[in-house]
Amino acid sequence: MKQIITGIICSLLLIACSKEEPVRQGSTSLLIFHGIAGGNIIRTNFSATPPATFYNLNLVQYGSFFPSTNLYSPVAGTVNINLYHVPDTMPKDEPLISLKPELPEGSMHSLFLAGTTETPEYVLVNDEPLPLPAGDSAMGLRFVNLLQDNIPVSINIATREEGSEVTNLPYKAVTEFKKYDVKMDLADYVFEFRNANTGTVIASYTTAQIANDGKLIPNAWIYKNFAFALVGKINETGTLKPKIAKINYGRVSN
């Protein structure tokens, strides 16, 4: 019985370690975020040839993040990335976006999609999430501007002056990760994305339960990295209404 228990504990430790490893050996980590205003589902294909059927391809939803559909681990090197829009707005078998970047082994990248289905755009960035060791009560945050209107935004915490976090973030720009405290005596952060030209608040995001002590349920923020991406179009309602999407990068081992 003692050997069985020891074996179970070892297995659990191996699983826990693997969850902290961002990239598998021989592969690269690629996060794809769909911020194409007015776009529906994007289906992903990492083959150099068109798929025989689109039904089996993975899908990425607009303005949302799910690890099972937004995170990929393609083989490192030249990576074929072909993205198809559903319903199709391009000639038969032609992807909405097609690129072949060089992604080194062990690297982490984010591909942020922007623009419209008529004029799709993208930005591919190298990811360097913050290492957050145990005892460092903090999280890492980066900010992304994918607002279709092609206007710069400023970002502030609601209790601070305008532009306290970012004074001017152009369209398709992505900041580096910045450390923010996650402590029991802190109020939730309220991040406001403003039109940098007028000062008008476009959208805001609240980090709910930042002060959770983790006794009943784990704290969702501590020791992890995130991106807050602004998507949508000014003065629109419904699915195109400007909003801030939270993107999880998880924890990075030292």
C-alpha cells in the first residue's frame, strides 16, 4: 500500500510540473486570438495544403479565450498557419489569413487577429510572460489594442489619473508584461481603456476577487500572466460593442 501511495504522489507531482511547462520539447507555443470585428468562427489549419474537410478543424471564437481552442503547440521551425472564416467569405479553399513564420523551439508567440473580414490584419508577437515564483504575490498583465476604429487608447486604473498604466497604445500594439500585486488587502483593479484623443472611456475590466485568500477556491490571478485585449468598434452595440477580453497565459516556471 505504501508503494502505491508513493507512486500516486509521484504521478501527481509530475502532472503538476507539466502544467507549469509552457512549451513541449521540439515544439513552439502559439496563442491565436480572434479580434476580427464582425467575424464569426475562425478555423485553423497548420498544413501546407487545404484540408479535405473543414468540419474537423479546430475553431476560434471572436473576442473569447478558451485554452482548448486558442492554444496550439505546432512543431518548431517554419509553421504553416492558415485561417479560414466560417461562413466562408473568400474564394473556395482560400484562407482568410495565411502566413509562414519561423517559430524557434521552446518559444512562445501570440497571433492577434484584427481588422474586418474584408480587410483582415494581424500582429504576431514574441511572448515573455513574467516568472512569478511562490511567495511573489503578484500577476503579470499586458494590454492589446485591436479596436477596429484604428484609434490609440490610454489605460488607467480607475482610482488613478488617466494614462496611469499606458499613455498611448496604437492600433495593433501590444505592451510588455507588467507586474501587479495580488494581495488580500487590495481592492479589485478596474482597468479603463480610453480614447487617447478624447479621454472618453471605451470599455473597462474588473479583476474580480483579486483578494481571494484561496482557502475555499484557488485565487484565479496570483502567479499567472494575462492579456487584456480591447476589441470591437466604437458606438456599436451587440457583438460589435467594444469589450475587453481576458487572455490567460498561465504560470511560467523559473
